[in-house]
Amino acid sequence: AFLAAGEAPLVFTLGSAAVYTPERFYQESFQALRGLGFRAVFLVGPNEGLRAELTTETTLAVPYASFARLFPHAR
């Protein structure tokens, strides 16, 4: 539903292993995104706190998404 609701989003991901040690990657990516006017999807793994912190009207944070299904709809 998020992908269909607007322009193609940027995608931020660390891949399957580094997602468990993200340090400040997602917070800094989120801050860099502010003011650019782009939508974004954050693939954050099992971190529920990050999902809540990074999900807004123009951003979506999810634990997992298939790259094959997501990337054709990404910026």
C-alpha cells in the first residue's frame, strides 16, 4: 500500500547481516532525508523501536521486504 500511495521511495538497507549492528546508519539516513522531499523505505530487521522511530507519513520502516519485489518500485 505504501509503494502505491505516492512517488517511488528511496530504500535504506544494510543487508541481512549488518542489520543487527546498524549503529547510527538509520538515524543519520533519516536526518539526511529530511528536507529532500523524497519518500523512503527503511529495512531495519527485527528492531521494533527503530520501526516506530522511522515510520512517518512519508517513510516506512519494516523488518524485511523482498528486494525483488521492492526495488522495481524504488527510486
